[in-house]
Amino acid sequence: MSIYAVPSTSFQAVLSGAPTGLVGSLGVRVLQASSGSVSIARTTSGIAENPSGSGIYIASLTAPSVVGEYVVVWDTGTVSPSTSASEELFVTGTPPTPLTSTSGSQPGMNALALRTEVLNHGFDGSIFSSSVLNQYLNDAIGDLCSRAFYYGEEQQQVTTTVAGTANYAFPTDLTKLRSVRLTSPQQELSLIDLRDIDRSSAASGTPYCYALNGSGITVYPTPDAAYPMNLRYYQILSPLVYDTDVPGLPPRYHRALTYYVIARCFEREDDVQQAQYYDSKWEQTIKNLKSDLVFPLTDGPRQVKSQWDSGPVKPGWGFWP
């Protein structure tokens, strides 16, 4: 059985199946697994046989300060196959520092805390570096957003129409457009099919509808003056780059990002069984987020419009006068 600890924290080493009565002569040390160099010198103090006469010995030690793989070695003063025993020790990162919340909401986790959560599962930090784990975390965010249809947080862009110009580019960080409205006059533009604009005669005036054209929107009619226009849209989630970066997801889903990352780390270590286990937890996360988005909280109730409403479009015939 292996021991897992975080740097410079206390852990217990346990030796079982040894002869009884070795307290005082039994010693323990910690060596680096790769080089065999001594990380914690041999000591006989602090070792207790518990319970007495059981041959089970417990020593409280302080883990090395550097992340890596180590070996805990017990011996009776003579190192031989019959007088010594060893156990693996994995020092796996610093304890995560949760972000606090004064509002009572679930606290979020930044990139450092998420990486630490992953490394605490026994992965070697020299192999799974910060850049590797950040890439896995960003892959997880992308996978979650695309498969659960999560478009990110809502943003607004205020622009002004130009007389004689009908086409306007999307914001560079847009994932999905929500609405377009003129703030003067106060009027929300109706979304229509671009083909309806193509089939209609040229006109200018105050826009009252728009269509998506691939790289932006086309308003109709073509503005005859400068009108302040507000675009509401969902923003692309920013990638995690720095330790203090926080995922642009609801805080309750932050820790779940580690399921994807842990699965990829086990996959890289050829541990298929553990990778499949964490992949199953990741799939459940996607289902949970989808469920949350089925009935999203919006800014007001919605009512299905009557098919008899007089609208701006008569499909295939252009715009109504």
C-alpha cells in the first residue's frame, strides 16, 4: 500500500508483521525513489508499537518539501532482506486554498486549486506540469460547453449604426447572439431569415429587424441615420492561464472539471480502469449541466406569439408595408 502526502505536512508510516519489542532499535528513513539519496535521515525516535505486542509500528514523519516519489525504509539497524521493509511515498502537491464567498454561494476554485486537486490523486508533478494540466482543464471547459450547450456569461456591446450601412460585425468574444435593439428609439429588432432580406427590395429607414449573415448581422431596412444599437450576447469563456484564473462556469461545476483531467492523467499512465471511472463521473457532469440549462433563469416570463400577429415578414414575399 502506498502513502500519499502533501509537501511539508505530517503523515504516518506504518510497519506491520515485524517482530515485537523493536522500539528503540527500529529506525525509519525516507529516500528519493529515483536517486536513492536521503531526504529524511534515519531516526528511531517517535516510533511506537501499537498495540503493544502486535508487531505493528507507527511513526509520525514530515513529508519532504518537494513534490515527487520517495521510499519509506524501515530497518533494525542492519539493512538486509530479513531486517528491513519499504513502502512507496508520493508527495503530490500543496493543499488547495478554496476561494471564500461572503454571499453564501458555493465558493469557486482557481487554476492553482484545480491543479492541486488533480495532483493530490497521486500524479507526478514533474510529468503532469502546470502547462499540461492547464491544457487539460481548458479542454474540459471546451468539452463541457460544446456538449452541454453552455454559451457562457451574458455581455453587451453598444455600437452606433452608420447611415447607408446594413452589415455589422459580431463582437470578437461572441459565442451566441441573444438580442439586438435600438436604444433610441427604444425598439427590439426581430430576428428573421437572411433570405427574406435578399428577396426584398432595397429600403432605408429605422431598422426593425435583423438577420445573421455568418460574420455578423444585417439590419433591415438599411439605416438612414446614426442609431445607438445594443447587442446582447454570450461571451466565450476565457482560458485558464494564470494560477488565479477562475473558470467562467457556475462555481458548483469548478471541481467537476478535475474529473476530466484526472481521467486524462490515468489514461496517460495506461490505467484504463481508473480512467473509465473518472470519465463516467465526467459524463454525469455534462448531464447535470444540461439539466440546469433546460429551464434557464431569464429576466422575465415569455409568451408564445400568435401566428396571426402582423409581423415584418411575409415569408417568400418580402416585407409587409
